[in-house]
Amino acid sequence: MIGFLSGKVSHINLEDNSVIINIQGVGYVVYTTSHTIEKMRVNDEVGLHIYMSVKETSISLYGFDTIDEKTLFEMLTTVSGVGPKSALMILSISDIKTIKSAIAHDKVSMLTRVSGIGKKIAQKIIMELKDKIDDAPLSRECSDENEEVIEALEAMGYSSKQAQRAVMKLSQNTKGLNAKIAEALRNIN
């Protein structure tokens, strides 16, 4: 099993959130979250914690910045109906603390933002993982406010992906809905 890869990025594919990591002349295709791939550039040296998915017809590698991200990914894939690609898309919607908080506080609407995750599967994720995750140190109000910021940006015509990325970049020190919306707009622009 592969647990960690360290090498040079030789190719980035934004369409399927994959990178090719060159390790001594061998290129490994690694799928990763959108916020991880956004930090990468071709020829960067990177190190990723790897989850290796072995199926009858394929072997796929999924890479994560931190062990915590990989652990949550593995927990998500234990839920029936959530495969590795769906779990990776869930991790791409926000930072790990916000996702854990959404699960801990029954925020079905946050999980259903992921293509292919309907209300039933979102409820199943919450039901099965709520007691297994550490409650994120993020307050419920903060999580609710971030949800409102995303909804406000979407109402202004920004895509769900743009809104989520802008919220992920919010400073921890920014307080209040209006201040967060203003900062998120600056992050988009």
C-alpha cells in the first residue's frame, strides 16, 4: 500500500482535480481536493498523504495535505452510497473544520451542495458519522454565518464553487455577516 508520496508536480488537471507527481521518473496520478490543487504549480515539490483505492478494474490514488483530511475522507467512504470521488468532492466544499461542524450540527444543506449527494445520502452521512467525528472547534453560529455568506454570493450570481472558495479564504478574525460577505467578494475579485 502507498501511504505517502513526495515528488515534483509534472501536470495539473483542473477538470478532474488530479495531478501527476513525478517520483524518480515515474508519474503517479493523484486525485485531490480543489483547495489542495489550487495551491499547486507545475514543478512544485509536494508531499501528500495517500489513500489507495483498489477495485477490480482500477487502482486510484487520492492525496491529502493532512492526516486529518485523509481520516475524514476514509470515514466518509464508509457510508454506503459515498464513494471516493464523492468523498473528495465533499472535502472540496469547505475546510475540514466546517465540514465536521456541518455533520455535527445536522447541516444537510451544506452536504447537498455536492453534485450527486442528495438529501437522503446527506442525512445518512450525518446519521452515521455524527458520533464518530470530533466536534470541530467552530461554533454553530460561525458555521451558519458562513452558510449565509455562500447563499448571499450565490444570490448575487456567483457559482456555488466560487462562493465556497471565497468563504474558505475568509480570515478567522472576520466577524459579522456583512463583514464576511464584503471580504468574500474581495476574495472572488
